[in-house]
Amino acid sequence: MSTPTRGTAEATPSAAVVRVSFDGRPLEVAPGQSVGAALTAQSITAWRATRKGERPRGLFCGIGVCFDCLLTVDGAANQRACLVEVREGMEIEGSCPEVPSEEPGGRA
Amino acid sequence: MKPIVSTDVAVLGAGPAGLAAAVSAAETGAAVVLVDAGAQPGGQFWRHRPETVVPEPDGRGHHGWKSYLDLRARFDAARHQGLITYLPGLQVWMAQQNQPTQADDAGFTLRTTPTVAVAASGAGVGAQAIVARRLVLCPGGYDRQLPVPGWDLPGVMAAGGIQAFIKANGILPGKRFVIAGTGPFLLPVAANIAEAGGKVLAVLESSSPTAWLPHLRAAAGVPEKALEGAQYAAVFARHRIPYRTRSIVTEVLGSRILGMDRVSGVRTAKVDVEGSARPGTERIYEDVDVVGFGWGFTPQMELPLSFGIETRIDADGSLVGVVDERQESSVPGLYLAGEVTGVGGATLAVLEGTAAGTAAAGGAVVPEKTAARHRRFAEAMHGAHPVPAAWQDWLSPETTVCRCEEVTAGQIMEARESLGAHDARTLKSFIRAGMGWCQSRVCGFASACLGAGPGVSPTAESLSGIAKRPLAAPVGIGELAALDADDH
């Protein structure tokens, strides 16, 4: 499927999808979304582990105050996923420890 | 050396108060610079989808959108005439009063840093220093939080964070929600979720509708709020959202999905008037993927405090700035508007911003009867929705209080009992509570309460001790090092 661009608009032509990568994995996300929203829409809800307890963290305050959602964007470390808008070709890296690929779910 | 912008009036913040201040100052005849951390005008309250993607937002899910459109049109017109210089995408990390050189009006300097390293448009401005004769600070606020077991699980969000997510992205952060805390703000959050297609399993309000009875006179003074309330009631009825009063979340439950812990449910209880859980009222909601908490709001006080302004504790227990009827603080030439003078909502913020902007530009300010009514309403709202006195009983010793530094309630109580750490600043230096990335913005109120002890309200000294943040936003070492070189 091709992604049409609107050549007549004076603003940035808004493509139907934006292609980014998260930890090397390609993702197609919606233009105009925050990195945090784009990941959440893909059911990725945590992308950072805390220093002491290695607890998973993702979005919390959603407005740039709590710094829980930090990740690396195009090589720039400690960016707030709730504030950075996705851009074509963006490389997003989390800092969660490797997760085993198959593990049965269960109540903690 | 950084570019320096000089102006008559600098306004910080492009939310309801800041937009009104900038527009009013410009219309009074001042040259204005508006600096804002956001990428486009609106602040948190009128946050909307990027205008590059949705050029003409319809204002669905918003309140006072007509007021925004009016301010926005005047803002755009003033920018077009060159009266307002708009600097979006910049956070102020330091604000100073200039040394008086010759006469009066030494003015103020704001030092800024880009909010994000990678701006989507690529057109963001670089760091700037702003020098202004008068300064209007409208930094707004954020959700006040109380820790509860499990609140650090992914899927738990600030109620305002869910609201911002929906407004900015046009999608939902999950499918099945529980919203809990106290205050009227929980209603629009739940309503927006339901209108966007999400399932709200329950809204848990720790207070009770009868708490409003002593305040009915104040509420009647602001009829538009009653109308707003009726609109929410209709949305709640249409989507069958249960609104449970005198109810709290006692624990957020998690499960491990693909090796990663996240929210799966909540345990709730009914509480008495103090907020103590009543035995035998426990209930569990399952298959929850997002839990939203909001316990009122905390005004963003670090920049006002950096000038040493006079402060007070407001009716909701928040530290706020003292201002006169022209919104001027105890520091001449420094004006405050919006939540930093008392949490009171967007309508009041616009009225205050209008007064502050007009006064900062040298215009005459007419005292507003409407503002007084809104202040009385806000006070009534705070009185009816207090932070429950017994909230500390909800914690277990293992409950994380400081999310950044992973400090538990047990560690804080231990420091209080054995080290005599009774205020938030001492707790910060002894056990690193509030020392991390967020600089105690999230846990500051809670750790101040825990230091004070059960049922005791934190003092203004304790709250201001931790809300003083020498660097108001994280900056690179290069920007710090450039301070000397930049000085003029």
C-alpha cells in the first residue's frame, strides 16, 4: 500500500503513517503522536527499568513533569516520551533489560 | 554566546493565564515575549493535536474552547503585528532579577533550554536568554499524587496525564479504566475516556456529595459550573459509569505479561469521613489496564520561589504565591497568574492573566467581581474535596513513595522516627526522597505529609523547602558553563 502525500498543503505534508523503530524493531505509527502514545498504541507500556529495583516504567504524569518515561531518541538520551513527537525515520531506544520472548502470564 | 531577546514584558506559559496575560499586555501597548515549554499554544487545559496534523481542531472534549479561540485569534493578530514574540518549545531553567545598573526597573532574565532534543518540525528555536522589564509567571500546575501500593506499575497514570494523552494524541492509553482520587476534575477525565470509546469501570471519589452542603452558596455563585456538572452527569448516565463516593483504591494489582509487570486490576474499599478504609467493604476490579489518580493539583512553584516571593498555604494545602489585586507579587515587577496564586481553574486563570498582563504593561486594572466569585467557588471545591486525613494508613512499609529514587514509606517513617527528619527537605538529604529526576514534583507533597506525621498537614516551610529547585529544568553542563560567558 502506498502512502499518499498531500502536495498542495502549505504545512508539512501529513503522511498516513510515520515509520519509526523501537529497539531496532520497525513500527508504523500515526503522525502527530507523541513517542509515548505511539508505543502505547502498540501495547508497549514500559521502556525503562529503574536503577535499584529494575522496575518497569512508562508513561505516568503524561505532561513532562515526572521523567518516568525517559528514553533515547535518535541518539539523544533522557528524552521524555510524552513530549517528543514521532518523526519519519526516528530511532527510539528504551532501556529495559532483555525480556524472555515467551513467558506464561500470571497474577503477581 | 546565546541570543538574547529584550522586551518590556516577558510572559512564561501559554495556557489560559499566560495567553490572556500576553494578549492583554500587547493590547495595552507593551512589547511582549511569550515563552512556553509546549510546542503550540494552549497549555495543559487547552492541549490539542499538533496543528501540523489537525490544523483546525474542533474543540471536542474541551471546556471553554470559545474562550481559547478568542484568545488565540487575538494572540495570532498581535504576533502578526509584531507585538508578541512567541518562543515555543523552550523551558526556563533559571530566572533571575537583574542587578540594578542606573535607575529603576532592573528587570528580569530568563534562561531557557529546548524542551525536547528532537523537535518534530525541526523548526524549533535554540536556547535563548530573555531580558524583560516586567515578568508574568503562569507556569500552571500538575496532578497532586498520593502513593498507594502498586502505583508504580506501568498502566498507572496521573488523571491529568490520561486527559493530556487523549487531547494531544486523539487516542486512548488503554481500554478499561478506573479513575480515583478526589475533586471535580475526575469527572471530565472519565467523561473524555468514555466519549473516546474507553470503558470506565468506576470513578472512585474519596469525598462525599454531602461535603458540598456547607458550600452551596459559593457554588450557586458560579452557575456555569452547575451546568458543566449536569453535562458530566449526562455523559456518566449515557455510558453507565459508576460514580462511587467515599471510595478509594487501596492497592493496584499487577500481573506479568510477556515478562513485564503491569496493571491488571485494583482493590478498593469504602472509607469513613477521615479516609480510613471500612472493614468488609473490599472489592476487586479485574481486567483493568489503566488506573488514573488525581488528588487535586500542585502549582508549579519553583520559578516564583526562586525570586523569594511571599507565599501562603491555600485552602487545598498547596503552597501558592501572594499577590495583590493587580496580580503583582511581593517582588515589584513580578506578576503571577493562574494556579500559582491558588488552584482555581481555567476561567479564573484567564481573568488573572488579563489583570496581570494589563498591569505589567502599565495599564489600569479594574477589580473583577467574576474573579471573586470563582475564587469563592474554588475554595468551596477545596473544602469539599480534601486530601483524606487518614491517607497515610493506606501505605505498607514497602510502598514506593519517591518513584525516582525508589524510597519506600517504611524508609521515610524510619527517618522521621529515628533521625528526626520532620520536613521534606531533611528527608531529601537523609534518604534521597525527592532527589531524583522529577525533583520531588511527584512525591513532594506526600513526603512532606509523611515527615509531618499522621494526620498533620505539612507547613509552608516544608513545602517551600522542597519546591525550591535551583535548576527549574534539567540542563546540559555546557549551558551551565556558559553562564559566566553570557553574563552581561
